[in-house]
Amino acid sequence: MTGAAVESEPSADRNRGDVAAAAVCIALGVAYGVAALQLPKGVHGQLGPGSFPFLLAVALVLVGALMLVPRFSRGLARSIETEEGDDVVDGAVAPRALEVAVLALVMLGYVILWPFAGMALSALLVFAVSTYLRRDQLVVNAVVTLLFTFSIIAVFELGLGIRLPGFSLLPGGLQ
Amino acid sequence: MSELLQGFETVLQPEYLLLALLGAVLGTAVGVLPGLGPAVTISLLLPVTFALGDPVGAFILFGGIFYGGMYGGSTTSILLNVPGETASVVTTIDGHQMALRGRGGAALMTAAIGSFIAGTVATLALALVARPLVDVAIGFGPVDYLALMLLALALVSALGGHPLKSAAMVILGLMLSTVGIDFQTGQERFTFGSLRLGDGIDFVIAAIGLFAISEVLISMTRKQEDTSHLIAAGKIHMTAEEWRRSAAPWVRGSIIGFIVGVLPGAGASVAAFISYGIEKIVSPFRHEMGKGAIEGVAGPEAANNASAGGSMLPLLVLGIPGSATTAVMLAAFQGYGVTTGPLLFQENGDLVWAIIASLFLGNVMLVLLNLPLISMWVQLLKVPPSLLNPMIVVISGVGVYSLNRSSWDLLLLVLLGLLGLVLRRNGFPLAPLILGLILGSGIETQLRRALIGSDGDWGVLLSSPVATTVMALAAILLFAPILLGRLGRRVTEDSEAQSGDDIKEIS
């Protein structure tokens, strides 16, 4: 395989990505615009609740359409990042789809588990998956995670008086 | 001046000194750790500070974190060739070369001293310029504010990594700001009949979900930074020649950084890149740039710190944030029921001047903390992400839950985190989304006020000289990427070439 062929693959991926992003923008803009049209538009001089959203929908569709024009999409792309734009550079962040699905389940599990099993156990779930994915050491980190979690519970419950769901250090114990 | 002295009087109380120190330590730590930044840290701490109920203390803490993040970012750039903050990306070019040549200590010292000088200059400029600007801003009408907010969003789009994607994110943020009950008519918008969405999407939850949770999710799938090629800082010492060569870049970087920081959307990274570009043009040692020239560290590091001070100006005087960090700080002001803008100086003068005084104090603390403790900060890189990730999730979860004691908020947090992951995975920046979300209601309000005042005549948007000028500027700046792209690409190419050389040397 030639070098040029190797280089063209990421470029093709990027083009496909730009087209997909444009399609999502246009679809989202159209859907949001249709929903905005259901809202009152207001009378002369007074914008109704649907007017501003409709303007936004038009703007998003326009931006999506511009993304489909390669000259705009590629010619304007640069590598200078915004201040907190640690996430701007294309391709810098690319977890696999399966990992994303697993992480989504883990995070939802964290939210669902918390009110029943308490924060310490749900934090351990996140810790276990993180350790597994990163192949990091287990025992010491697990102990530190638990100690940290109980410290945070203590700060919020005993320090700030906020009762957390699940296991509680405040009078009443396990809810 | 007497107001500033009163600010110092407030800040010098023991509990506030402690908070300033805590902010400086936390800020430096998050600056050192790649991925975490001041915006994430401040958003994580928002619920805790709300519970404590002391706005002065909270903002003193946040100021320390903001400046500290800029200080800490340079350490890993120089010693590891891994920028802790995006604002320190450009520092890797010459900073790491200096470290490879055994001048890591000098690079760290010029970065720290430059940051101190720039931070002090920027805070002084903030203190001097704020009051006159307030007098001007008091005369602003709805159209002027609308134009300024649109300028902020245009700049964020124009200066983002991919302007069209940044623009899409700005619009998405504005769309999210319309979710909930319309404040003027009481009409529900985009709530899908859910009462929980009636109050809209809480900015704090959005910031924590989009920044912190998405960072955790990405970190779980990312290989840990290899610290095996960490270079010892050596003696923290600069020669007389290095002092002489650093002086002018510190001054230039301070001025550039403050001016760029004042512009909404430009931010610390752009300030650092411009400073580096200018040093490449004006420095007598420009032929050494890219090979370990101290000017390549001194200028950008001064610029990124000065921009932090500069970015406080539009936030405090106009109530318009120009970056994700200042957007989170604006949310904090709103959380405390404090309205930023020209009236802030009249209604909450004590708070404002205490914040400004705390920035001076934080700067002194940071330079004292950073130089002798460099080796300690570097140890933070050894904290495994499998430990750091659950900690962030725990703080995020508890913080968000404490806002409304609602499990629904936790679900929203996770959903926004997943949205952040998907967006980042596809190269969409999150800072414009956050800015759109926070400015959305203000833009809609000012637009409505302007049109009511003009009886529906859209021509009112260009009726004021300030608004017309600002809108024209916004339109021009939307094309800035084409003009600035050359400078950015050149610096990036240098950086990439440099990284390539480093890899060869290591292998």
C-alpha cells in the first residue's frame, strides 16, 4: 500500500464524518424548527415563544448545509484550539463504539444503583470498570476509592447537612 | 484605589487567605493533570460553594483555580511534552527542547515568573480599566448588549478548531437554553410534557456533565500518558543571559494576553499562539525558536496568564463570559443571585474588589507555591486514572444531587456526559455549547426588549453606533479563521515537527 493510499483513509473517514455531522445538524434543525412552528410566534413587535427557536433552527440548518460544502468544511478547519477546547482536534478522541456502549451502561448503572445501594457501591462499579479498561492495579486503588467516597459523603452529610440517597451517615442510617 | 484597598482588607482575613491558598493548590493540580481544567474544577465545586453560601469565599477560591490552572499547565509541557492545559500547547515547542538540553529548571522558572508578572499586570489593568468601562457600559441599551453577546458567540465560532462545528455547538447551546417555561409568556417549550424540564436545563448540571463526566468517559478508554520519559527539572535557576532574554517576551506576552483575554471567545490558547508568533517575528533569537529558545516559553506563558485576567473584564463589567471558565463563573454569580454587568460595581462593589484583590494575592501564592514544589506537582501525573475517574464521578454525582435533591438530575448529568462524549468523539468543541447555553436567555431577552422598543422594526438592531460597530466586527471575525489559519497552521506544523523529532530522540 502506498503512502498516499494510507493517508487518504483518514481523510475519507473525516469526509464521511463531516457529512454525517452535517446530516445530524440539518435533521436536528428541521425537527426543532417544526416543533418551534407549533409555538405562538407573537404579535407585531412582540416575539412569541416560537420565534427565537425558529431563528435558531434556520441557523442550524444553514450551518449543516455549509458543512456539506467541502471548501467550507475543510478550508476553515484549523488546529488552534479554544481556551477550554481540549476536545477540538478531529480524531484526537476516538473510543470504540463497543466501549462507548459499555460506558453508557456503566454510567446509567451508576445512576440507577445509587439510590438503592448507596454511593460507595455505585462508585466501586465505576472504579471496577475504569480499572478493567485501563488495566490498572486493583486493591490499593479500591481502598482509596472507598475512603474517598466516604470522605465526600461525610463532607456533604455531616458538614453541609445534605442527606444523600442510599447509605447515610446522618441519623436514620440506610434509607 | 480605596476600593481596591478595601478588597485587600476583605481578602486578608484568615479564612479567605486559606481559600485563596486552596484555590491556588487545586488550580495548579488540575493544570498539571492533562484533561482536567479550571472550568471542570470550578463546575465541580459550584454545588459545594452554593451549600456554603459565601459568594466572596467562593470567588476567591475560583480565582485561585483559574490562575493556578495556567501556572500548572506549563510543568508537564516542559518536562513531559504533554500540555496540562490547551493554553500550554505552544509551550511544549521550546519548553521541552530546553528540558532535553538540561535547561528544564530555567524553562520552568521563566514560565512561573512570566506568569506572575503577566498575572499581576493583567489584574492591575483589570482594576484600572474596569471603572471607566463601567461608566461607558451603563449607557448601553438592549441592542448594544445583544450585539456584544453575538460578538462573543461569533468569536467563539471563529476561533474554534473547526468554525462550522463550533457554530453548530453555539446554536445547540442556544437551543438547549430555550428548553423550559418561557419567562415572558409562561408557555412550555420543548419539555415534552415533562414537569422536570419545566425549569430548563440547569447550567451547573450541563457544565459538570459535558465537561467532567465526558472527560471521565474518555479517560477510561484512553491509554495513560507515558511518564517514563519525564525529564528531571534540574536546578530551578536562570542565568543572567536567560533573565535578559526573557524580560521583553514577558512584557509583550502580558500586553498581548490581556488584550486577547478581553475579547470574548479568544482565550488563553489563542493568546499563547499569537505571542509565540510575535516572538518568532520580533525576537533577535528567532532562529533558535523551535530548538529551545527561552523566548518561546516566556512569551506564551505570560500571555496565557494575562488572558485569564483580561477575560474577567467582560465578565464583571458587561456580564458576558468569553470562555468556558468565565461562563461557569457567571453561572456561579447567577447561583448567588448576583447580576453581573455595570451595576455589579455599584450593588456588589465589595465582592468585585475582593475578587480583584484575591487575584493579586493568588498570583503571589502561586509563584511561591510553584517554583519550590515543582517535583511534587509532577508526582500528580502518577495518580492512575482508574483512581481519579471514580473520584470525579463521586464528586459530580454528589454535587449535582445536592442542588435539588433529585435523582432526575443525576440521570440528566449522565445523559449530558454521554452527549459530551459523542460530541468530542466527533470533533465538536464543548466550550461554544456551554457559552450558547449560558448566553441564550440573555440574547432572547435583549432581542425581545429591542423589538418591543422599536415596535417590531428589525432595523433597530443597527440603530446604535456601538451595536452597528460590534455587529460589523462580529461579521468580519467570522472570516478570521481564513486570515488567522496561516499563523495557526505554521505554529502547529512547528509543534508537530518538534514532536516528531522528540519521538525520534526518545526511540
